[in-house]
Amino acid sequence: MERERFLTVAEVADILRLKPRTIHKHLKEGRLEGVLFGREWRISQAALDAYIEAAVDRTGRGRLRMEPEELDAYLVGEKQG
């Protein structure tokens, strides 16, 4: 069984190009799901994906112009060549 990957607040902030303070705010407001380990938040990759998907649905921006299968084929080709 594969374990789910958890990210730190700093990693999520870097990925989203937001300040860690904003990530903390979204965690406390429940807009982004996370788990507290002691005093440190951790965010699963699945929770981050859901957060991004919700943001895209809300704004209508950032939608992929390719179907998922086309994107997969593109990414595989990019890795090979």
C-alpha cells in the first residue's frame, strides 16, 4: 500500500506562490484541509489537489485546454524526448 505524501506549509506556499501566512489562514478557515502534527501543519497531496480544483471551479480560470488523456500523452512524450 502506497503512503500518501504530505507537504509542509512552506512547500504548499511555494507551489501556489502564496505566502505561508495565507496558507495558515486558509487552513484555519477550513478552505484547505490539513493535519496538525504537534504545532506543524501538513497538507496531503490530495487535499492540495482538491483546493486547486475548487479555486479553478470558483474562478473559471486555469482550466486545461487538453483532455486528461492528451495531457498524459504530452507529459510522457516530454519525459522521453
